[in-house]
Amino acid sequence: MPRVIEILVPHSEPSSRPGRVDALLRPKLPGVSRERLKQLFQSGRVRRLPERLRLRAADSLGPGAWRIELDLDEPGSWPLRPIPAEEPFLPVIHQDSDLLVLDKKSGVPSLPHSPEETGSAVSAALAVDRNLLNVPSPPLECGLLHRLDTGTSGLLAFARSEEAYLRLREAWQSGRVRKIYRARVFAASGLKRPSSPPEAGQAISWPMSRLRKTSRRMAVLVPEHPYLKNELRGETLVALTRVLGSAPGPSGTREIEVEISTGVMHQIRAHLAASGWPLVGDEVYGGPRASRLALHASRLVIELDDRKLELEAPLPEDWPVPA
């Protein structure tokens, strides 16, 4: 049933900034979790009256009186429900009552663009456990706890119940999950002298931002190569990539292991490219052509209150070399 919430934003100071609509709604909805409210926004179920204008979570409300309409249906009734694949097509690395972890192949998207698509990791997970349809996560995600780029292979985790989803999401957000990747890099072409290769112990902490003219790549804010303000959009994002190991690879490549403690889009790809060593197969960031992107989510270490899980996906057979 639709529910109308009245919000009064006071005229406290002439210079007061508008408030995010999700932050203003949360105190008015004590029985609705933060994750549930996020679902309502993502599925278009939060609207501003009287014109019933659809609102996004990050939209701002300035001083004044506002009336917000929400559709608070039961969690199982979201309109976007993906179709399971006919058969499981991704290897299962781990499965228990709380967690399903698949080994995603390069070229398989993490989630579908529409409910009818069945070639995504979400549809592969549903072929293993159709009960994921009942996990109240954002539309089309079915308990998905994180994402991998389509070209990236490796460990992809799903929560198998609402309680597990909330508990595992909290673990992801509070730093109790270690995300470790294998990558094959190559010295960027066009440089007079290649930069030193990434070495164990190195930390890459350049902040990142989205580019205004394209969504295909991210900007790394390296001090020596500043971007103009009108080239960027949105906030500056903190990004930290640590190099855990580094060794020579075939054909002039370098095999490295990295850990990320933040989850910015394209973080590993963009950070390594900005260091002068883009990924093999990553032509978006200046890497050499190859059969696939040389990035693999190899290990997950998940610390829960009652146990610690250490999961690993072996390096795939199609691990690429420069063409």
C-alpha cells in the first residue's frame, strides 16, 4: 500500500545545504532497514507529491514542507525478477546456509541488464539456488554482495537469506572482508622510459573520480597530471590498492597480486595504468591487446562473528599474454 510521509526541512540558515532525501526519510521509517529503503529508491517506489515525480536516494530537498509517497509492498514482490539459467554454468567454490560463492568466468556479466537475460552470474546463481529470488536486495541482484567487471574472472559471492544479506553486507562495509586479485601487467607503450614495476609493499592511494564525457573509464587524480574541474563529475573518491606480490611473467609482463580496501569502479585497472603498468587486455586504459582482461578475483577472506572463511579460485586456463 502507498504511504505518504511528510517532511519539514527548516529554514535554519540562509546558507544551509539541502538534505539528501534518503537521510531525511530514514528517521521517519523506523521499521524499514537502510537496505530496504535503498531497494525502494532503485525500483522507483519513492515519489514526490503532488506530481508523483520519481526520486533518487541522492536527490536533495531544500528548506520547506515536502510530501513523499512510498510503495511499501512485501519484499518478494519487486517487479524485476531475473530468470534462472536452465543449468548452472559457473563452478561453485563454496556453499553453506548463508553464502554461495561462484567462480565467474571472464566475459560473463555479474548481473543482467533485464530480467530476460540468462547469461549473467546472477542467473547462474539462481540455477543453483532459486531461493535467491526471495533475498530483499536491489532489483536484479538476488543477494549479490559485490560486483566484478564483465572482463574480470574469479570469486563472486551471494547471500542466501535476508538475515545473511544484512550481516554479510555489514562485513563488507566495515572492512572485515579482504579482496585479493591476481593481475598480469605490461609496461605502457609511448613512455620514453617505463616506470618501475609494481613491487610488494607498494600502496597506490591516488583518489579517483568519474569523467563527465564517458562512463567507460575513470579518472585517477595524479598530481603531475591534473584534470580540469569541468572534465570531472561527482565527488572525489578515496581509493587504496596495495601490492602484495610481484614477479616477472612471460613476454615482458609482470605477475602481481593486489588487495583493495576500497571498491571504486575500475580501481585496480586505473591505478595500475596510472602507475605506467596497465593490465594485459585492457585497451580502455592503454594495455596491450589480448584474448581477455588479465584480472582475476583470486581470494576472499571473510571474518564473521562465529567463523572465518578463506576462499580461493584458481588462476583460469585462459590467463592471457599480449597479442
